[in-house]
Amino acid sequence: METTWQRSSAALWDPAVLRPACWQAVLMLHPRRMLRNPVMLIAELGAVVTTLATVQATGAPDCGYYAGVSLWLWLTVWFANLSEAVAEARGAAQAAALRAARTDVMARRVTGEPALVSASTLLKGDRVRVESGEIIAADGTVVEGVASVDESAITGESAPVIREAGGDRSAVTGGTRVTSDWLVVEVTAARGESFLDRMIAMVEGAQRQKTPNEVALTLVLAGFTLAFLLVCVTLRPLAGWFGAGLAVPTLVALLVCLIPTTIGGLLAAIGIAGIARLSARNVIARSGRAVEAAGDVDVLLLDKTGTITLGNRQASEFIAAPGVTELELATAAQLSSLADETAEGRSIVVLAKERYGLRAPDLGPSGATFIEFSARTRMSGVDLAGRSIRKGALDAVEAELGELGGQLPDALREAVDRVARSGGTPLVVADGARALGVIHLKDIVKGGIRERFTELRRMGIKTVMITGDNPKTAAAIAAEAGVDDFLAEATPEAKLALIREYQAAGHLVAMTGDGTNDAPALAQADVAVAMISGTQAAKEAGNMVDLDSNPTKLIDVVSVGKQMLMTRGALTTFSIANDVAKYFAIIPAVFVAALPQLQALNIMRLATPQSAILSAVIFNALVIPALIPVALRGVAYRPVGAAELLRRNLLVFGLGGLAVPFIGIKAIDLLLVWAHLA
């Protein structure tokens, strides 16, 4: 089901989104706001200077030229602000959609003096009873009852989920609706501190903090800007020494075209868009720092169950005892599993049907008695028409056979050992004192997961499977799935120690989890994705929350992080290459009067010095809005190595950044000459 923020992202270019963004871009011209972006602050100051020069030159022959330079310098700054404003508008639209899901409902408080109260008055520790059809008033933990809960307002998934007291499925979110039975919920977050409130704050682009890499790049760009500023300040006396007049608007145009305005104008939008792309995948990041860190991750820790495997063991093979046919074994196994509602029991019935066409018989009138599995007997089965069919663990069934005077054949014992060594779970089937065979239950590795791990390996990311299985079983599944390493018989302490070990070796570690026992490791990991269906402790420990509760989403998180870093690197390369190309338009135009030899650098054959400068300024402004979609959508991501990625960036964005200005500036120059504007 499509979520509210996915719909708002699709409508990004809707006028309803663009109009407020355009006005916000004007408000962002305030110098206090511009201080956050030193490159564009210099461009804005340049626009102010050229505007004053235009006013002073009113009536002079060059007034029109000055006015054109001033206009396009202001547009350069406004376009840069627009890129950030549009990105922030995405966050604002997502936040608005989330606010629509937040309603103040009435709650049936059962602690203290029971009463019907407003959700806004609930305090931490209060307990409320929620009946079928009612909205859960606040974030909390189920302390009594079991019920189906519709979480579509948060996750976008229409299928209800089961929430019950105890375990890792006891956390509920305010704003979701109980669809069956009832729950007693203990409030864990007061009004304004709920998960929904925190999500709203997280997707608000205006509250986004700069990431470390972004801060570093901003400082580098500021250094370039300062260097070019010093160069341009010294150019005017140098031009005078050569006998060439250098007007202030021309000098400012030169400065703005030389400093990295393209990447300076798009840098903030790239960071905001990275968070938005995660939101579109139903992952809420608490900060841009976490998204950026995901791009640098080189070790992934993944749970086996539900991530690498389907989550439930399934019957894959019937191994008959000597003198017993597989059909006879399959028939008995199916009969013993008819009342078994576990995934394993249902898979036995399905396997018997698929292999031998056996259909579940109607045992209603036959007086069949089903024996449910218990931890004491470690067996289940059915008593039917004088037969006593049992299936269960080796030692339990062997003890049952011994009591009835039977014994387990050596061939079956060998089959049990073979299944166990392969990483499977053997269930022995017996009919009275006669052993019929073994059912091989195995963890089913998800389709395509091995290929995804191969892609991650090409990216230089090591995958580590975490499981509570014994080492032999873990090794077998790890080999089938294609992970690089595994941690068997994992405890919370072992997970934490493993993460610290990798971090001490200089690695950045990502992991996913949903249980309270995962919280210490999630808190230690550099990128920690908690499941919304998990416990409150896990959600508080993670720096991202997956609204789909899909552990494989961790791979998508890494992809989005790398895409954000790639986009930043690609547009930085394009911006620098752009500046190099613009030198061939600006430098000859500035000095050709005093140094005619520089005409050789005018390889674009621009008409006049004024048309050359004006063309470069116009192109410099227009390239920013042209690249806004790239910044928001991100550069197409492929799992390749660093060397190949660098080559592609240099070829596509480096050479492209050199070629596009030559074409664009020349086209604008021809247009200006045709319109007699220069």
C-alpha cells in the first residue's frame, strides 16, 4: 500500500508544492540564513554590489549590461535557495501528511481513577483499555490481551498485525486502530513525545543538521571561494596596470562564475533528498548523519531468521526407513500434521500433497484424537483407528519406541545425523512400535538473497549472519546463502562484542533488530535500523526506524546512503568541471582589450566581451535549477567498486561538466546577439 510520504514525493513538482518553495527561496535571501552557505553568501553580496553599480550607472551606455548581470546574479542566488526550499518542501509535505494521521482521541484510562479522558492528558505509566474499532491513544506497551492492529496509517500496509503482551511484539503506536479483541496498553510516551511526533520532527527538512562530510565539503568550498575572492580583488589593479578598465559588475561576474556556485547551491538539497529517499522506502532516519554513515558502511550484520531465511522451517524431504515406502511415510506424516497449525506442520501437509498427490482426509467422524506438541513430550501426532502415529525429536520418539518394544533402525539414525549436519532439523515419524522414517525440515534461504550478497561483496561490504543456531547449522545456512561470515549461538553480549571488534579495526557497522536483546548492539552500531513492530527499547536504540519491519531493508538503507554520497561526489565533479569551462568565456572577455593575444583562448568564438560575460553569468544561474531534479532524485546507483565509480564520475560528470558549458554559453551568446541584447 502506498504511504502518505510516497504520495507527497510523487507530487513534488505540483504547483501546490512549488509555490511555497518559491516564496521560501525569497525569504532565505536574509543574510542570517545565507551565513549557512558561504559560497552563496558571496554570490548574494556580489548581486548587491552590482545592483548598486547599476543604479549609479543609470543613463550610461553600460547600464543595460550592468542590469543584466545584476538580475542574473540575483537569480543565481534565488535558484540555489530554491533547490534547498524544494527539498525542504518535500519534508514539509511528508510532515503534513503525518500530522493528518495524528488525532486527539478519547482514551479509556484504567489506572488511578478509571475515566474517559483526552489522549493529550495521558501521562507515562498510565494504562488504557482499547476495544475493537478504537484508536490507540498513545505509544505504549501491551500489558494485557492480544489483538489485531491496523497500522496502515503509519506503515502503509493494509494487513493487520498481531500485538500481544510480552515478547517482542508488544509495542504499539499511537494513531493505529485495534481491529479485533482488546488490549490494555501502558503509555510509554507523553503527548509531544510520541513516535509519530518524532517522525514529524525527523522529516522536517528545516530541522536537518549538516552531516560531517557535508560540513567538510562546505569548508572546502568556502576555502575555494576565499581564494578566488582574493584573486579577483587583485585583478582590478592588475588590469589597470595593463591599461584595461575593469568595471565592478564585470569583476563580480568573474568571481561568481569562478567560485563553485553549482555545488554550493545544491549541497543542502542533496542531503535533504537523501533522507526523503529513505522515507519513500518507509525508513525514517533520525538524522542525516545516519544516512551518510550508511553510505560508508563496510560491514553488515543481519539476523538469519526473517532476513536471510523465510523465517519458518519447511519440510523438504521424506526419508523412509528400510522396508517402508516414501508414500507410506508421507501419509503418516500428513495425518500427524493435520491439526498442527505451525508453519512446519502446514509445510508437511503441503509437501505430501505436492510429492504424492495426497489430500488431507476428513477425519471428523473417524474418532481421531490429535496430540498437540508439548515441551515435556517433544512430540505431536494422532491416534486414529487403532494406530498411534507420532512425530518429534529423535530422543523423544526413540524413547516412545522403546516403551512399545520397538527400536530405531541404524539407517534412520544415520539419516538423522546427515540432516543435522546439513543444517536441517530432523523429525522422526513412528506408527506405534514401528519407525517409519525422517522428515527433513530446513530453513529456506530467500530467493535472490545470494545475488544481493554478491553485489554487496562487489561494493566492498562484508556480510555477517547472526543466529542462535548451533555452529554446524549456522555454517550450512551461511554457505547456502553466500554470506562472508557468521556468528552462531549469538547472545546480546556476543553481538555487542562483535560490533566493537569490527569498529576497533576501523570498520563502520550496520545492523538491524527488533527485540530488547538487540538494543545494546543497535546502540553500538554506526547504522542501526530498528523495526517499528519491535520493542520500545529497540526503537529508542536505533538511529533509523523501518516502518515495514522488513529486516532486508538494511540493504536498501546502505544503497540510499551510497547514492547520496555518489550524488554529492558526481555534482561536485560536474561543478568543478563547469568552472574550468567558464574560464574560457570569462578570462578572454576581461583582458582581451589589453592583451589581444588572449583572443586565442576564445575558443567558443563569443561575439563581444559583454555578451561573453553575460552568457557565462546566465549559464551559471540556469545550471542550478537544471540540476535540482538530479540532486533530489539522486544519481543512478549501481553496486560497483570505488575505482570504477571514480572512472564513471570523471567520464560522465567530469567530461560532461566540461562540454555542457561550451554548448550552453555559446547558445546563450548567439541568442543575445540575435535579440540585440549584447
